[in-house]
Amino acid sequence: MIGSAGESGLTSVTAGEASAEAAKPLPEPIVSDMPLLRIEGVAKSFGNFRAVDRLSLDIRAGEFFALLGPSGCGKTTLLRLLAGFEAPDEGRILLGGNDIAQVLPHERPVNMMFQNYALFPHLSVRDNIAFGLKRAGMARADIKTRVAEMVALVKLEGLERRKPDQLSGGQRQRVALARSLARRPQVLLLDEPLAALDKKLRESTQAELMELQRRLGMTFIIVTHDQEEAMTMAGRIGVMDAGRLVQVATPRNLYEAPATRWIAEFVGDINLFNGQVVGREHSRLAVATSDAGTLAVSELWPPVTKEIVSVAIRPEKVKLSRRAPASDEGASHMINRLEGVVVDVNYLGGITTYKVKLESGALVRSSMANTARLDVDAYLAGQRVVAWFTADDCLVLEQ
Amino acid sequence: MSARRIFARPARLAAVAPYLWMVLFFLVPFGFVLKISLSQTAIAQPPYTPVFDVTEGRQALTAALAQLSFDNFKLLVSDDLYILSYLRSLTVAVTSTLILLLIGYPIAYGMARLPQRWQGIAMMLVIVPFWTSFLIRIYAWINILQHDGLLNQILLTLHIVSAPVVWLSTDSAMYLGIVYSYLPFMILPLYATLSRMDASVLEAASDLGASPRQAFWLVTFPLSLPGVAAGALLCFIPIVGEFVIPDLLAGSNSLMIGQTLWLEFFTNKDWPVASAAAVALLLLLVPPLVLYDRLQRRQLEGGR
Amino acid sequence: MAVGRITRFNMTSLALGLAFLYLPIVILIIYSFNASRLVNVWGGWSLRWYHEFFGDRAMLDAAWMSLSVGAVSATLATLLGTLAAIGLARGERFRGRALFSGMLYSPLVMPEVISGLSLLLLFVALNAERGFWTVTIAHTTLTMCFVTVVVQSRLTSLDRSLEEAAMDLGCDPLRAFLLVTLPQIVTAIVAGWMLAFILSLDDVVIASFTTGPGSATLPIRIYSEVRLGVKPEINAICTLVIGLIAVIIVIASFASKLSSTRGESAAPF
Ligand SMILES: Nc1ncnc2c1ncn2[C@@H]1O[C@H](COP(=O)(O)OP(=O)(O)OP(=O)(O)O)[C@@H](O)[C@H]1O
Ligand SMILES: [Mg+2]
């Protein structure tokens, strides 16, 4: 393997992102040492438009990998490149060490579950599942047992003779899954497989997919729009923007240590304060912001090199209180306090979100868990409060 | 190679045979029509000169070219018969297309507003006559319209007329026959656009204060214009060259261009003049044909 | 469009339109069973004119000629038209595409006198003997365009991810087409064949140009009889043709129903 990054648990991203990638403070779980699938500098243009732009990525055997990104960023195109429906303009796609970039789709040990399921309307459930096995020249008896096994796996017993148009949306989705799993592909590609399902069904299917993937030991690459879904299912998440991978990380690292300001805003909610580094003491920075005064921020590896930065803090890490909490000087948890007025309260069941207007006019978002049934702790619009957060919870993002 | 491109190559190979067929039996024949329209009438078999033989080579070709003449076209523009039949063809086609629109639109509109399960049946009912022979349908009308035919019998028994009316061999009979034969061609494209129209568009119009009549003229009708164009072209172009209907139903004092062509060809055996008439007719039809080709392509290929 | 109230206007225009379309045919069929020689005097029910037809050698020959031209040309047209539709619907852009589609779409509206005349001139130039084959070729040329339109519109409406899924599951393009695409366009192909057959059975003008002496088709016969006036025997022949067409339509619609419910477990694996 040339320059395998598998050992360190890090993934090689395009050169520009490599340093940002190293910013992750938490170690990643290692699935396997060897990359099963290696994408090297793959690019694909439609006319003048670059849908995938020199993208590199390693996927390890047995991994559950999610691709996340805004609409039109090239996720589907990347999957189609892997399945063989598109050929890359440049770069290589290595599967188990062999370049498959020019191999036709029907000769690849990769299967795809289509977003619209693409079930063959003229074939029964059984024939749909058996379709790929027949193409592979499997013996009749083997096909029969494999189909039965697949039907049981996705819990479709009794529906084998139905046609796709006699099935519910969720059942169709299972048939599509069974069909793409039946050939035991080395890599299964799933393009927004759960987008058409309602929330409850989606959640139970997520669990089933994870269970299946673990049981079969297959490699899954899933495209999704739903951040929660990606975080729930995937071991690692790759965030794409404009045809490039901007960060590859575990769900936790992605959320707690986003590599760029764009990712921080794309994944979850965040408060951002622009400012300038004015002081540095031990591993603590003082950042003078125009909106929230001077903030204390813990500096992690690697050191911040730029002067102009943004301080970022997730809403659930911003607490509200009526009076400023006391802080003893020199304590490890240095606390930032911002005084303001509550202007907006949103009760969401499990949590309540608040917007606090600072004297500068800037808004700070805070969300707090509703741990008690009665609202003795709740703040009301118009109330003066102190919003506070620790230096350790802050992130420094370079522009 | 994209998935589409993987399919493109075998698909293009599949098209080779029909391509060659159409070139040989559709395109090349026009070359012959053009050539013969430029040659001279002769009492011979085939009845025209020059008949050039490719095997005689280049010299024969230039000799033949020298013999080509525009006499037939000169005849076309100088003789009243041809000019009049062109004009008549155009008048008949324009009038019939307008009548067809006036009749076809309400029917298509009515069909599109039927409950969903009735629409399929209505559609069937409109298509089936189109499947039954067109000649037979004209013949059916002759049965009804003749001197002692059903229509006159009914009119006489109801004392609406006192003597049998002459229906056959009149322009009214011809228009009736044309409208009858071409009605499905007008209804189907109209119905296709009207039924595709989103119901919420009309609801939005009435929500914004349009009366049903205004909603129709300001929303429905403008949106159905592509269907109107398709239906009108689908009727207009073949009607211009129509032969059988005017021949069977209209009087013989003024002819349509299709009849003139037929007459020159079969009765007068004047192939060059018939060919010249065909070329002139084709030239007349080029603009609507191009328009029609565009519409067809947009519809079948989604503006590819 | 709104599935709104069925207004009286809508209902009336529909009913009148349908009556206009059907009444003449119904009257024709009824009168074909008329015993009287006078076409307009009702003389009671009888099959007399059907007997007459089945004793008329020349008419029977013409009918046989028409049926065989129809069957052969419809089959050829279905083959060529389906191939053309595949080329247009799946060939993407290629050189000569505009010419190809133009050649296929314009015969749909081209006046028949032009098509007939031009084909005749071709056959004369090729020195081909006119008769069965020239009419068959002429009809194939015209009707394959209708088949192309029918099949092409079905092909473009198909979900292309089905073909991709077939390839993903191990089919080369040809197999993907045969196993996944073809079963879905079979009804369109059958409809195309029927349309071609019926159009061929209907044509007077092109057949008049391209046929030779002694091989008239049924419509040519009917046409020359009709020019001379109404004859009861023609009523009977027309009724038979209508009956034949009705049978074809019924069989075809049953076949398409059957294939959509029973499905394609008989698909050739
Ligand atoms: N066949 C094509 N021809 C031209 N442009 C294309 C083609 N396929 C995709 N694109 C363009 O490439 C870009 C990436 O498309 P892609 O389908 O990969 O996006 P995506 O990330 O899957 O988006 P979504 O989340 O909306 O599904 C889009 O801007 C799209 O318009
Ligand atoms: Mg997508």
C-alpha cells in the first residue's frame, strides 16, 4: 500500500485539508488496517462543471461510512463513480489493490441500493432478489437458499410472490436492500436509502441496517441528507462541499472539532464570534471580539497561527443563569460571561432553546435540557440573564 | 464512460437498419420526384425523358442535366388550374382546422374534466374510431348522405324539407368528412395537454379572484396552446394534400392539389407535371413540417 | 386538470362528439344485414351480402392481398420501428440524429399522395416489378414511423435507473435491455404492430401508387366500388373489416392486462 494512512487511524484528504484533519484531538476507532477501497485524486466533470474535484478517500473493510453534504455537492456522483455508472476524468479507484476505474458496472464486486429503489416492476420480490444471483451463474438450488436467507434477513416472508407495486414503501425498500445484498458485494453503496420513509420507520430501519452490517461484516457507504442519521449509523463521516471532501472524522470529532468554520455551521447549530487574538498565556488565548468583548479560549493542538479568528461555541454548551457564577482565578475552567436579555424562547419538548441579545446587539443561542417537568427554571422573554460557557468548550476556527 | 454512454453504442448500432431503410425509401425517392419534375413528358414507359442510366457515366449525366427543364414549374404558375387548386387546398385546410379546433376543444376539455376512472374510457372511445378504417368511415357517411339516404329520409318524414336535399358532391359533405376523419387527431393532443394541467393552477386562479370564465381564458387556454399547435399541425398538413375525402364527397368543379396530382398522374399520365405539383406542395408544407418536427421532438425527447 | 363538477356543457359536448364519431359506423353495420337490394329500404335481417362477398373471387383475392401485406409490413415495421425507437431513445447524441428523427416524424403527417408518388418513382427507377412486395415496402416505410413514436414515448418514460440497477446486478447492456427494458415495452411494441397492421389495412392512396396491375388491395377495390355508388356488399365487407379490427383490439387489450397482472415469470433467464 502506497502511503497508507490506515495505521494512524487518519485518512488522507486532499493536501490542503491535511493539516485541518490533524486537528482532531480524539482518537478514532480502528476497523481494519487495510483500506479496502482507495479513491485517489478522482475528478469528474459534466461539461465545464466539476461535480467531483480531485477527491481522495480510503475506506476500510467492514466500515460503515457516511457521506454528508449540501444538495448538489457531488455525493451521488461519487457513488456512481464507485458503482461504475460514471468513469472518472482523472484519478484511480482501487478495490483491494486493483484499479477498477474503467471496469464496467456489471463486472464490479460493488452493488448499489438506489435512492428510488429501482425495483424491476415486472418481476416478483423473489425474482428481483434472485436477479443478480442468476447473472452470476449461481446454481439453482443455491439461488433458492440464498433468496430464502435474504427474505428472512429483511423480514419479508410471505411476500415473495408479490410484485413491487403490491408492496408498501417500507417493504419495497427492504426488497431493494435484499437485492443489493444478495450478491454479497465487497462494498454496498446506499444512496439516501431511507429518505422516503417516515421518522419512526426510518429509525427502526437505521437500527436494522447497522445490525445487518455488523452481522455480515460488509463495507457500507451511505449517502444521506440527515445529520442525525449519519451520526447514528456511521463509524466515520465524510463531509463534502463542491465536489471536495472537507473533513473525514468520527461523528464526535466532526461535531466537537469541526475543521473549518463552514463545517462547524453545516453540522449542527453554533454561535460564532469574529475577533482577533490579543493575548496568549500557557495554552489559553484571549480573543477580542466585536460582539462579545474579550473571550478566553483553550488552545488545542495544533497552535493557532493566524491573528484573525472566530470563536465558536455550541448552543448546548452555553448555560444561562440569573446571576453570574463565581469563578476562582487560575482555575482550569475559565469561564466567559455575557450579559443580555432573553428575546426568544422555544420549547421543543426535550430541550428549550433561547436567544439572548447582548449589549452589542449580537444574538447568542443557548439550549438547555428540560430536566424537570415544572418550569421553575425556565427563563422568560425580556428577562435579564447571564450566558456563560467555559474556555474549554470553545473552539477557535481560522477564517 | 457513463451508464448512458454504455447503452448509447449498441443503441446506435440498432438504429443503423432503420436509418438505411428510411434513407432508401423516404429520402432518396424525393430525389427522384425532384429529378422527374425537371424532365419532359414523353409517350413512353415510363412516360418521361430523360431516363439517365448511371452506368453510362459522367457524360450521360451532364447530357441529362442539360436536358432538365423548368417547363413543368412554369406550367404550374401559368395555368389557373394549378394555382386554383393550391388556393383551394389551403382554404379547405385552414377552414377544416378551425372547425376541428372549435369542435375538438370542448370535447377534449370535457374529457379532461371527467372523473379519473372515466377518462380512460372516454379516451378509448375517441381512439377506437381512429383504429377503424378511415375509408370505411367515409363510406359510412356516403350511406347516410346520398340522395335517398338516411338523412334525407329523416328530414322528409319530419317534414323539415319537402324534397330530398343534395348532400353528396358538395363542399359541406367534404368538410363533414374531413372533420369526421380528423377529429381524433385534434382531440388527442388537446386532451394530452389539458389532462396534464395541474388542478391547483386553476384553484390558485380562482383563489386570486378570477371567475371561471376568466380562469379559462387567462390560465387554461394559454397553457393548452402547445396542444392546440400540435393538433392543428397534425390536421392541417395532411388535409392540404388530402385526396380521398374530396374525391368521394366534394363536387368535381374545383379540385384540391392532391386530386390534381392524382389526375395528372393516373388519368393524364403526365408524371413530370405530377412530380412538379408534388414538389410545389412539399415546398408549401416545409414550414408547418419543420414546426411539427420541433413539437414532436420536444414531446418525445424532452428537449434533448 | 381539475376533476371538477361535470357541467351540463361538458357532458353534452362529450355525448354529441361521441355520437358523431359512432353513429355512422353503427348505421353501416346495421344496413349490412339488410335483405333488400335497395340500400336504403329496410327489407328485414339477412346474411345475403356476406354470402355474396364470400362468393366474389376478386374481392376475396383483394382481401387476402390486404391481409398478407398488412401482416408482413406490420411485422417488418415493428422490427424496424422498435430498433429506430431504441436508437432515438438510448443513442444520446449522434451525427445525423436530426435527419433521422426528421425522416421518422414527417411521414406521420406527410400527405399520402407525395409519399405514394415518390415511392412509385423509386420503384420505377429501380425497375422493380410492382405488386405485393412494393406495396409491402411502401407500407412498412409509412407505418414504422408510427411504431417508432409509440415505442419511443414508452422508452423515454421508463425509469433509467432500472437499467442501471440491472447492470449493477451483473447484466451487460444487451442483457439489461432484454431482461429489464424489453418486458416493460412489450405492450407498446404490440400496440405498434396493431397500429401498423390497421394502417396498412386502411390505406388506399399509397397502395394505388405502388401496386401493379392485377394485385389490388381491398381498400383499392372498395374505393373503386364506392366511386360508383353504394353497394350492399360493400357494407358487409366493411362490417367484416370492422369486426376484424375489433377482435384485434380486444385481444391486444386482454394481452396487456394479462401481462401486467400475471407478470413475466416466463421471462427468459
Ligand atoms: N449527468 C449530469 N450532467 C450534468 N450535470 C450533472 C449530472 N449529474 C450530476 N450533475 C451535477 O453535478 C452536481 C452534483 O450532483 P450530485 O447528484 O452528485 O449531487 P448530490 O450531492 O447527490 O445532491 P443531492 O443531495 O441533491 O442528491 C450537481 O450540481 C448536478 O447538477
Ligand atoms: Mg443525490
